[in-house]
Amino acid sequence: MKRLSIIFLCLGLGFSSALWAQKPVESNWPNKPIRMLLGYAPGGGSDIVARLVAKSLTDRLGQNVLVENHPGAGGTIATDLAAKASPDGYTLYFAPSAHASTAAIRPKLPYDPVNDFSWISMVTTYPIAFTVLPDSKFNNLAEFIQAAKNEPNKYTYSSVGVGSAMHLVGEWTFSEAKVNVVHVPFKGGTQPFQELLGGRVDIMIDTMTLTASLLKDKRVKLLATTAPKGASPIANAQTVADLYPGVTYESWLGVSGPPNMPPAIVERLNKEIRAISNEPEFKQRLVDFGGKPYASSPMEFKARVAKDIESLSKVAQRQNIRPE
């Protein structure tokens, strides 16, 4: 009995020590700069939004939140770093919806795309847009699909890479329409638009973060978006779901971190992101990028990631899409 008492005492002391060690981390957090990992190069849409969030969090937390760019391997370098970082709240991961599309075509990743992260809050959502040049004979997606039915394999569409959300959404749409449209992948950036401009592809599928400014300047014409039926951000624009109910997809950006972050830190960050999403200037910047603010609960964010992986995995399997 005496020996058991000593064991329980030691266990109790160990538990108390763990609580003592954890409490200062949570109560004093943050007391040094926080880094926010991003899997893309500076200057892109994700980077711009990440820096907007980082600036607002800096102001609200009283500590610098610094965006660290780790481009390469389809964003998985930064993702893997985040999954393996210390869960002390000083390393965050600015997660794009490409996190889900990558997982959909790469079942063997060095991390679990759902369970190896602390999901804090989504920040914004924005649909994917189908666009053509202003002088195109097509005025909506229905007209384009009818032409593709009449002349199979004649028309082409661009994406920012094999297995990207744009590629998967394109295949999803055209498989529902039962038409053959040839996929032409690029490495990202403005290259798809340059190829559209040069007449080397017929239709560009890209996020509204890129397309919004092109539409504003009338450099492209919108055929449809992947917003839910009747909810296109562009007035009177057709949605894919108008033609094929169920084909809806919205890209997202959000803040997450390593697994097992202290709940108090997750809750604090969620609270601050919700406050940021209501700031008029922040909301307007997102609208300018073709998106809308969308703060979520941690559970809602996690469920969204899992749902998107499931939906896009079905498309990848059906269309036999594999990473290059």
C-alpha cells in the first residue's frame, strides 16, 4: 500500500507539473513573435490575404505575426513544417483550399491532412470562375458546353496544375455535362491568363482572387462560377449549379496550426479572427479580391476540410487524376 501511495503521489505530482508547465504558456501567450507558414511565394492571392490577417492579428495580439513563405512541392513543404511544429501557439499555418485538393490526389502524404492540425478558423471563401476573352462567342457556360458536345476534344481549358482545385472542378463540371474538354495545366500565377490572351486555350478556370480584377477591367468575360445556385458574387452570372445541381465549390483560406494546440490559444485566435472579419476595411479588401469574410468555428473548419477532401477525391478517382 505504501508503495502504491508513492506511485500515485508521483503521478499526481507529474500531472500537477504538467498543468503548471502548460498554464504559463496559455496565460502569458503571446510573449514573443508568431510565425505564420504559407506554402506559396510572395505576391499571390493567398500571400496577400495572409499578410492582411497577420497585420490585423499583430495589432490585436500586441506581438508581431510574421508570414513565412515556404513555396514548393505544391505547398506541402509548409504544410509538413506546420504539422510537425511545436503546438505552443507560436507557429501557425495559413491553410488554402489547395490543402484539400492536394490530399485528394495524394493519398500518401507525410501528415494526416485532417487530424494533424489544429483548425482555428476560416477567413474567407471565394468561388472558382470560368472565363473567356471578351470577344468570345460564348456568353455563358451552357453555350460553351453545347459547343463542346457538338465538337468533342476541340476546346481546351486551363488550370494552375494537375490536381489543383481548378483542374478537379473543371473535370467535375465537364464529366457532369458529359463532354470532352482538353485540360491544359500551367504552373500558376498569371500564366493561364497569358495563354488565354494568346488564344492558346479557350477557357480559363481560376479563383476569383485572380479573376476579379480581370473582370473589373473587362479583360475577360465570365461564363459561370462554382458558387452555390443563385449565389454568384457577380450579379446575374450563371453558376455551374444552375446547370448541374450539386456541382458547387468555394475555395477558402484559413488559419490553423500544429495538432494539440492548447484550447485556450485556439479559442483566443478564433475570437480575434471573428473580430477581424467584421472590420469594414478588412471586409472590403476581401470583396476586392472576389471573396467574402467567413469566420468559422474550429469544428466547422475541420469538417469543411474533411468534406472537400472527400468530394474532390471522388472526382480524382472517377477521372483517374494523379499527381505528375
